[in-house]
Amino acid sequence: MSIASMGGISGVVEWGFGVLLVVGLFSRLSAFILSGLTAVAYFIAQMPQRFFPLLDGGNPAALYSFGILHLAAAGPGPWPVDAMRGQG
């Protein structure tokens, strides 16, 4: 698989923004982008079979998308690197 393929680009985005999210640097932006990525993964992989996640096996993708979107809305918490830099 090439890095220029859809899977390669997705892997680089997941790895890069996942590390930023875990560390707590640009947490809201990282979570928003990762939520969109998992939503796109659901719409590309599972939704063409059936619309509802319970019927097509898309439960994990939908759950992760909404869970990560919650992180984007609620914020990273009290100990992110952004708070230490004074931008929290």
C-alpha cells in the first residue's frame, strides 16, 4: 500500500493526530479531524451495505466517531500540553 493511497493517507492522519490527541497538543482540532475521519470511514465502508450501524456492523466506527466528537466539544481536561503552554 502506497502512502499516496486512501489507506496510506488515512493511516498517516490517524497516527499524527492520534499522537497529538494523546499528548494533549491541539486536542480539540485533533479530535475534530479524527471524528470526521472515522465518520468518513463509516460512510465509505459500512453505509453502502445498509444505513443503520446496528444492521451493517458499523457500530465501532459510529461509536468512535461520536466519542471523539465529544472530546472535541468537551475539551481535553485539566492536564493537556496546551494548558501548560497557556493556551488551554
